Amino acid sequence: MRAIRAAAAALLAVASAPLVIVAPPASAEDDGFPKEGTGHDITSFGFSVSPETVAPGGTVTLTSDGCEVPTVTVTSGIFETVTLNEGHQGTATVDFAAKVGTQYEITFDCKGERGTAKVTIAGGAQHDTASTGARKGVKAGFGSGGADGVGTTEMVTGGVLIVGALGAAVVLMRRRQSTGS
């Protein structure tokens, strides 16, 4: 009987290990609250870039507010310098030479105080599939976990199923022993 309990406890410990691994590690810098701008900078003024993903040749909208001076200078390696005047938004056209799949930093400068945001360059030109007859399939996956790995839901579900199966095995083994078979 003790051997069965020890084996059940060991199996339960092994089965519950994936549940412990699911939780992401805590970081002193990441308190779960969004920071100013789209980066992780904390500044005395607000700033943003929209959209955060754009194709080469596309346009991004730049906004800033709360800067004490009337102008904010916005610079990046993928577009010409933009000056935002008195809290008005501005736009910038992304260079066609921007490398697809790369994240570029955008710097907002308010009288020497700098904040950064990032923009990711998306795939190239879009094709008109209606005129060419080309069709794409449905992008399928595993839900929130994606095809890259197993998500939290799958890990918890798997752990619960394993624990349930182990519990059922222990109950069946006890019944078998008590009936003397």
C-alpha cells in the first residue's frame, strides 16, 4: 500500500511540473502596466507611432503631447526627420529600402529628453488575388499558443488530464486490492 502511495505521489509531482513551468518569470522592470509611448521608455511627455507594423513605402502617424516646448523632433533611420508642432500629429513615409521583418527605433526628442518607440517592417507589396485567380489557404494553428509552441491553455488542460488519469488509476488499484483480485 505504501508503495502505491509513493508511486502515485511521484507521478502526481511529475504530472504537475508542466503547470509550474507555465507562469512567465516576473521582472522588476515589467510591472504589467503600459509605459509611455509604444516602447518601454518612461518620459515626462507622451508619444506614439501608429501603426506599429508597416510595409516599406507605407505611412506612419507620429503623435506627441505634454512637451513643454512647442516642438518635438522625431528621427529614425527609415524616414526623414519630422517636427511635431504644439502637440499636432505628423506623418512620415517609410523608406522603400527598409528591410522586411526588421524592427526600427523611432526617437522622440523633447528639449533633450528622449523616448523611443519601435516599428516593425511588414512583408512587401500586396497582390490583387481577384485578377490573378490566386488563392491562399486559411491560416490555422493552436489558438493563443500558435504553431511556435504550446500555450498556457494547452499546458493546463494537459496537466489536468494527466492528474485525472493518475487519480483514476489509484482508485482502480485500491478497488482491485480491496476485492482481493
